[in-house]
Amino acid sequence: MTYTENVRLALQAINSNRLRTMLTALIIAIGLSALVGILTTLDAVKKSMTEAFSSMGANSFNIRNRGIGLRINGKGTRPKPFRSIRYEEAIAFKKDLQVPLTVAVSVYASNGATAKYGTKKSNPNLNIQGIDENSLSALGLDLALGRNFSAQEAEQGSNVCILGDEISKTLFDNESPVDKVITAGNQRLKVIGVLVKKGASMGFSGGTTIYVPLYKAKLINENSNPSYTITVMVPNNEQMENMIGESTAEFRNIRKVKVKEPNNFEIIKSDAVAQTLIENLSYVAIGGVAIGVITLIGASIGLMNIMLVSVTERTREIGIRKAIGANPSVIRKQFLIEAVVICLIGGVMGIMFGILLGNVISLLMGGSFIIPWLFIIGGFGLCVLVGVISGYYPAKKASKLDPVEALRYE
């Protein structure tokens, strides 16, 4: 008997017990959808984070007064804060470093600000950030309209600004905001540019931020002792470690750190946050796999039970097959293939629903849509494995039935 005939017989047996079979397939589908859904979500989020941080400059690093120190559910190390990086220190560092390095300096001036234009008013959730002429590139932001700050405007603190796309849409709808004057907080600022809309991957869109010249941010800063962030962009990744060493030595000199003293600042590569988050997501992946595997174990037990019941119900059928020449191998193969087919039916439903669920969650979190081919192939392989394991004992039991006793079975 060929595999095609065995599959046809398996489908006939499944059709004769549709409700029982579909309930078992549904359990398998739930287990696989949980497994594939969680792993798809995590892959999509990882991809989104990688894209978000790479857009901020893969070949760059930041100098800050404290480390990242992400804390998840209260766990993790709290970063040690050092004294703030002052404006004068950041500017001195920027002037001392030479080409081919590009240095950008930025600082947050205000959180929870409100912007107004005419009768229109934004929500009080805007950030005002001070940047220099190199910061847009360092932050991975592009202009849709207008122009960037000049070096002179950044140093003199001119009353100009660049708007995030969300603020521009709120205040101006489809009208061009360039050369219009808005009020941000208690500052009147002339709009010279608008940013390109970006996906809010992990919150790095820039859409609700008003960017002002660096020195302007120093003048209006709500914090009496703000700490400036220095971003150093390196031409290529091969020079990264050398440039970090050179920058560290230069900034130690500016901060007057003695030879035997440790650094009183932190050097953070641009992808450090993404790597930390991805490492923490691996624990979620382990939990997701555990949930899926436990559900599949339950489904395999249910499938084995159904196959045993099926063997009992079809005892006379098995006896007839043996009487007309079917050997134990043929009977065993028939029941194994039937178990695998049931698993594959559940697997198709589970994989499709898992991919859909995973991508919906990913899109809601600001991630991107992906088709996880590895998980699809792995899911089908897992279905075949579960089918073989669950169907082996019932198939072996069926193949060992005595044909005479089977024919007499009522």
C-alpha cells in the first residue's frame, strides 16, 4: 500500500470522526499558535529594535554621565550617576576632536511642554531638546521640510526650532509650518524645519519633540544642572575601539580626571540598549517555548488516547485487512500516518493563527510584519514528531492484533 493510499484512508477515518478529530487538532493548534505567536512577536520586536537603533548610527557611541542600567521588573543593576557633563565640557570636547570624527551634543531642556499656534494647541506632552548642527544625523532623523540648524545658530541660541511631524500636523494640519512662529512653553520660536515621519519603534520617532539650538536649550533649561550627551560618529566600525580610546583620553583630560582615578563618565555604544533589551527578551522566549511545549504534550496525550479508541473501534476492520493479506507493517504505517495527518491539520491552523497573532501584537507595539519561515518549517516538523510519538503505541497495538480474534470482535 502506497503512502498516497494511506493518506486517503487516514482522511476517510478522520472524516468519519470529525468532531473528535477536530477537537484534538484544535488542542494541537492552540499549542503551536502559542509557541509560534510568541516567537514571531519576539522576532518582530527584535528586528524593530535593531532597525531603530541602527538608524541612530551603527558606528557611533555616546558619552554620558551615567550608564544604561535597564531594570526589568525591579531586577538589574542601577547605573551609578556621575557629576553632570556641563555645556562647556561638551563644547570643549567637540572642538578638540578632529576629522574624521563627527561630534554631536544634545540636552533635554523641558518635558511636558505645550506648543501653540494661533488658536491651535498641542497636548502638554512635548519634549524640548537642544541639539547642534550634527545632532539630526546622530539621532537618525531626516528633514521633510526646511533646513537644519547652522553651527552659528547652535552656538548663539537663535529663536528657531525644528518640529517633529506629529507636532507639525497638530498645529498646522497640511499647511507648511516653515517660517511660522509658534509658542513653546514661554518661548516664541520660528519654525525652520519639519522632520520626516518615522515609525515609533520602541518610542524613537522624534514626532513629539521640538528641537531648538543647543545654546538656546542652555538658556531655557528647566533643570538647573542638566547633563549634556555627546555623540561621536565614527567613519567605520573598524575604527570604533581606537576612537573610543582616543575620546576617553580626551574627555578625561577635559574633566581633569587623575591618572589612577577611574572615569567619571560612561561610554555607551549606540546599540547597547538594543542588545540589553534583546538579552532580556530571551527569557520571554524561553517562557513561550515552555508554554507551547506543555500544551503540545497535553495534545499528544489526547491524540494517543483518540488513536487507542480508534484502534478499538476498528478492530474488525483491522482483522479484515489482515485476513486479505495486510502485514503488521502496513497496519502500523496506516495508523501512524493517520496520527500525523491529524497533527498536520492542527499544525496548519496553529501556525497560521500564531503568525497572525504575533504580527498583530508586533504592529501594535510599533514593530514590523514578518513571516518567520524558520518557525513555519520547525512547526511542521514538530507536528510530524508529535504525530509519530502519539501514534506509535496505538499503531503497534493495532499491528499486533490477532486476525482471528479481531474478526470475532463485536
